[in-house]
Amino acid sequence: MQIGSRTTSVLSASLIVAALLTSGCSNDAEPVSSIEVASKGAQGAALSPTGEWAAIGAIHQGGSLWRTNTSERLFNWNHRQDEKTTIVAADFSPDGTWAITADPHTLVLWNVATGQPLRFWTSPGEVLSVALSNSTSNGVYALLGLSDHSAVIFNVDKGRISRTFSHQGRVRSVDLSDDMRYALTGSEDFSGVELDQETGEEVTRIDHGSAILWDVRTGKEVSRVTHADDVKIVSLSPDGKRAFSAGNYDKALVWNTEDGSLIDELPIWSELFKRGLRFTSARFSESGKQLLTGRPDQLVQLWDIQTGQPSGENIKEAKRWRMPKRKAWKPTSASVIALSFNENDGGYRAVASNGFIHTLK
């Protein structure tokens, strides 16, 4: 009986710990509403700038377009008829009229209003990330982050590359300013050596990742921020003046694109980075004064960004939300893979990898 009592006590304690872990911090708010868009989870997703539209790449159900305000699945968005496409990346144009979806080797440009495909093409390399422009007098352009150590500006209408940005590693994340003047790329790309100061011999190999801002018109580098590890996520403010970049096991930074000067780093306990904390999504507000970030531990955070404050005080956390698990008592989590500001009602939206779109207030 004593063994049975001890087992019961241990089980009770375990359940209490599990409840504390799944409930999150007392400061974590919960979504005000949620809709299921992928029964077995989503691999890739994008939200339009206002959060009205969502492009979802479901693991077993293929691609689709959703209207979030009415919780409607409007169109199936697969790259080949009668096939479920594995969508790894997607994006909307800044005005929300176009969308692009990518599997590792093909891309499709879609008309959001009609749901119809306008262009289909094969990528010049394995696609890791995409960003889409508005329609211009010369057509629609897409920025592709590729595994072949490059990012390219692709003229969708003409079906050809108009600009290439070279790296020394895989380009994991890309973004464009709304006017398409600037392109931001995040890569694994810088390798170097540390030299012994007395002998000049190579003693330690150093690997860095970098976030680079490019002038799209000239193809030249404007500014660069280096991280102590691979850069996995970048985001550019709509006006192109501020950038966010985060390395794996490294700091998350907000910086001025004009000269690469640091505004501040996100005030997160450094031990969390050492334990593998990373960011899976990020988005600036229209003004560039706020930043939404998503993490693989179900957390969405809203940051207020100021300038002119002492170092360490320019960025402050304004709000945080904890996305729910699909099954609370199972040891599973949900990465936050897409975010948007819904400035019409002062809210926000987030897509979680477990197959839900959440509305946050």
C-alpha cells in the first residue's frame, strides 16, 4: 500500500508540474478566438499585412487560401492538379492583392480576389523563403532565399532573374520594403579564422551568420549586421528604415538599416539563447514602432521600439500571448510561423504550426 501511495503522490506531483508548464506564465494572455485550418498541422504559412487573408500549407491537406474574418476556406492552392503541394514558404504583396506560394522547387503567383494562378515557374534553386512585391509598371517581383547560397529578385511576369545577391551560406530568411527599394537577407554565410597574435597561425575557426540590407536598384550592399550563429529570421519595416535579425543561439537585434547601427537587442535572458531559444517569425507594424515576434514554444510577443533612450531601454515588451496546444496533456508544442497586425481593430493574428489561426487582442 505504501508503494501504491507513493506512486499516486509522484503522479499527482507530475500532473501539477505539467499543469504549470502548459498554463504558461501568469502574464501570458490567451487568444480571443481560433480557427482550425490544418488538421495535422501546417508547414508553411503567411498572413496578409492586415491579417485578412491567410495562405496555409497544411501537412496533409495541401495549400489553401482563408479569409480570417469569416473563418472561410476560399480556395485550394496546389501547384499541380490532383496533387497536395508541400508548401514551405508563402507571402502576400504589401497591398494584399497577390500571394506567392513555394514548394522546394516550384512557385505560383496567385490572384487573391479570384483565387486563380497567374504564373507558375521552377525555382533556380531550393526555396527556403520568399517575399513578394506589389505590382509595378514592370510587373510583380519575388525575392527568393535559396539553399545555393544566394538570394534572387525574380521578375514573375518575364520569368527571369533580374538581380542576384551572393552569400557564402544558405539564405534562410528574406524580406522586401514596401517600395521594393531594399531587400533584406539572413544567412549562414560568413566563415573566418582567429589568428594567434604572436605566431599569426590559425588557431580557431569562427562561424557567423549575417543579415544584409541590399539596394535592389544597384545590387550593392547598404549595411550588414553580423551574428555569432546562423541567422534564421529577418524582418524589414514597411518603409525599410528598421530591420530585425535573430541568430540561432544568439541575440535578437533591431537596427537602423541606413548604417547598420544598433537600436537595441530584445531584452531576453541570455541563458535562454544558450538553451536554444530562437524566433520563428517576426513582423513590424506599419509605423515601424512595434514588432511582433513568434517562438517555437507557442509564444507571441509584442515589443515597443523607441529611440534616444539609454542602451538596453529602447525596446520593451508590451504584451505576450501563449498559443494553446492541440492536446494540452501531450508533450507537443506549436511554433508560431506567421504574424500580422490587424490595425483596423487594434488586434493581431498568428498562425501556429499545429494548424490554427489565432486572433489576439
